Amino acid sequence: MDRLGTLLVKGLGVFVLALVVLGVVATIVGIVFSIVATVFSIVVTLAVLGILVLALVGLTSLLRGGSSDSRTKIEAERSLETDDTSRGRDPEDRLRERYVSGELSEAEFERELDRVLDEDPTRRDVDTDRSREFDRTRR
């Protein structure tokens, strides 16, 4: 019976050792999975935040009325109009040429024409009548 008792104690020791080893392995695997899950959640969170930032930047750009390229283009056109005026060329004629050539939509043409006419209030009434007549002949 002595031998059987020793065998039982050794078997119990092996069982407890196996439980301890399995517990340690399970703990290590759990730590590794939590690290992987944390890294994955950080990557997903950063991706979502990046998309939100890009969406906000795009929305802000749309609400402000366009990109910096369009502002640069408008500034360049205004400098050309200033050059044209200094050379004796009428800015309204230039706008009409751009409208006829398709560079400007009707809304852009009207907006720019109003801006040009607001700069020279003495010609506003005469020029507005001429622009309306020009629009009727174009259609």
C-alpha cells in the first residue's frame, strides 16, 4: 500500500503541476490576445478619426465656397482685369468674352458682372441694361 500511496501523491502532484502550467499558458495567451485587441482597436480608432477629420476638412472647404485653387484663380482673374482696365480694355467685355467662350457659367457671369458694376457705380444703370440685352441676344 505504500507504493500505491506514493503513486497517488505523485499523480496528484503531476495533476497540480499540469493545472499550474495550463494556468500560466492561459494567462500568457490572454495577455497576448489583449495586446493584439488593443493594438487593433487603436488602429481602427485612428482610421475612423482620420476619416472624420478628412470629412470635416472637405465639408469646411465646401462651405467656404471652394478650394484655395479657385481663390487663386479668382485673384489671378482680378489682376488680369486690372491690367485690362489699365490698358483701356473694358472688364465687362472681358467677362462677356469669357461667358461666351464657356469659361464662366451664367451664375458666375452674373456674380462677376455685379462685382465689376459695384466697383463703378456711375455706369451701373447703363451697363446693367447692356448686359441684359447681351443675355437676350445670346439666348
